Amino acid sequence: GAWDSLTRFNLTVNQQRNIGGMSFSIDRKQIYFTGCSWPENYGSCDLYQIVKTGNNWGRVHNLGTPVNTVSWDSQPFLSSDGKTLYFASRRQGGIGGSDIWMSEKQADGNWGMPVNLGNNINTSGNEMAPYIHADTKTLYFSSDTHEGLGGYDLFMSKKDENGEWSKAKNLGSPVNTKENELNIFISMDASKAWISSDREGGKGGFDIYELETVASIQPEPVVYVKGRVVDQITRKPLQALVELTNIDKQEIVVSATSDPINGSFFIPLYPGVNYAFHINKKGYLFYSEHMNLTDTLSYRPINKTFELTPLQKGNSFVLHNIFFDFDKYTLKPSSYTELELLANMLKNNPEIHIRINGHTDNVGSDDYNRQLSENRARAVYNYLMQEGIDADRLTYKSYGATKPVSSNDTPEGRAANRRTEIEIL
């Protein structure tokens, strides 16, 4: 489609100041940018941040040391998981003029000591304008010294499982020309790219060009979950913790907080991973969903309103990330993330009692299904006991196939009917 007309974006910054190198976080709730020759700077150019709450942008925040130095620090870009900030700098300890560096967010929320990305990316010349795709693995940048077609060219490097960057690769023609190509942005689905270039045929200075990507320069495609968190009864927006966990590694991949004003959030989903998706807020049953991206790259983005149910007697919810082998009732390790959330909910609310309800599909006899669902409910009961939850707060019940929530005529329906439900007593 066609682009609409330009709209001026007004920052909460003195417009007379020298501002540039701007980028948004993937959820569009943070802006990182460069401020040069500001009175409060540590060096000639520093990195700054502004955070959005609701529809309003907050105050400007200098990222401070160790990100900013007495040298030139510029062109920040935040990874889609919010854990790593990439930027260009001429600080001491570099390899050449302008190098690309990265800083990782620490447990206390501050940025850690920046690390130079090394010889596979940086040269004795200048590397600038780092852009990390939403896949968090594919880095693009410009360089005037790596072997190129002329001036500044655009390059890419991929990070392996050990965190090592591959040798920089020129994106080649027609992306690069004998003139200068400085910036690149690639869509989340990896199909399109936008670059800045002062090549011949432009309208003046650096222009923006759009192109279809080819496999040789593509990152991994990424989809997303975009949503709002609301109270199930009042529909009031809620500020809640949203987490995406790699359940095979028992590792939190993305952690975000929904907006306190409108309840909105936006998080990426990386392909090839088996996820547990949770939304958690004090006073509510946590939201649980299973998102398996290991078998398909055609997983669709999710855009919906997520309702949290108040933690009250009579309310219930399904644990969607509790797993057993076929015809078995021993909990698989991939269940532990969700069971830990359940145990913590009980520990944080010592007044509540629950019943663990076991359900099956209609495959097998009634007696078989009742016994299987009872054994599986008991397995959850035993886990909670081992976590220190008092037995008098817990009970379990077997329903077998008597309470289906979907048709048993399809594999998807039978999967929905095989479930572990938690009911507040």
C-alpha cells in the first residue's frame, strides 16, 4: 500500500537541541536516541531514553555510565527481547574509529559494562548504525572499511548459540552501490527492507528505499503477541507481568509489563521454540497458554484482549502447560514452569484452598479415563505438597471424559478436553 503523509513526532525534548540516531523499542513504548553537545552530557554525544505510559511520553533520561563516556556514543538500538542495547562509539578500547558495542541489561535494571563486538564486525575504520533484527540473532550495520562497493556499505553478521558473531558479510548489489548506504530496517517477517542511501537517482542527500529481501540476506522471521490485559468482570485495563518461557530450557525469553493506563503490551515470538505464555497479577488467577513454534514457521501473530479472572471462590482456570507422556501420569519436566507459578500463587495467598480437577478425552473406557485423570490430578497435588503447600488447602477430583469443553471428533478437540483445571474453593 501507499504511505500516508508525514506527521511530525514531537519529543519531550527542547527542539533546539542536537538530536539524532533515534530508534523505537519493538513495543513502541521506548525511544532511544543520541543527544550531542548537551550541557549534561558525559561526552560529545550521549545516549538517552524516553518511556511512554498510556499516550504520554515521559521525561528524558540520560543512560549514564558505563554506557556513556567522555567520547562519542551514538546510534542506539534495543533488541526485541529488551535485554541488549547495541550502539556505535569511539570510546577507548575500540579496534578502530567508530566501533559497534553492546551492553546487557542487569538484574537491577541498569545497563552493564559495554562489550566490543570484536574483529568479525569492527575494523580499523568506522562501523556505524547497528540494527539488530527482531530475531535477536542477525545484526546489520554500515562500514567504510570492510570490503565493499564504495563509500559506506551495509553488512550483516549472525550470532551462533555460543554468542559468537560470524564474519561480516556484504549485502551486495542492489542493496549497496558505489555511493553510501548507512541504515537498514527489515520487517519482522523478513520479507521487506528499508535502507537509507545517497545513490544516484535520489531526490537529494540520503533517501529511503524499499526492497524485497532475498534468502541470502534474510534474518529469521518473527511473529508476535499484541494484546491488552483487562479485568474479566469490570473490563478495567490492568498492569500485569507478561512472560514468555522456553519450557524445554526452563528459561524466561521475554518479560514485559502491560501499560498501567491502557493495559497494552507487545512481545515477539521467536520461531523454533516451545513456549509457555503467562500473564500474572496479584489478586488474579494467572493466565496460561501454550504456544508451540517448533513445528511450523507459519505461526500467525496474535492480537487479542486477555482477561484475568479475580482470585475468588468458585473461579477456575486451566493449566495449559502441564505435560504427561501418552497413557502416563508422571509429570514431564516441561511442566515445572507452570507448576512453580501455581505454587507461588498459593504461597502468596495463604487463605485460599483449591481443587485440582483432572479431565480426559473420550478415548478409552470410562473406568480407564477416570483412573488416568485421577492419577494426573494427584501428580499435581503431590508436586504442590513437595513445594510446601499444606495438604488441608488441597484436594483433587477425577472427572474422566464427563465434562468435555470441545468436540472429541477432532484431534484439536480431544487435546482441549485433556486438561488439568484449578478451581478456587
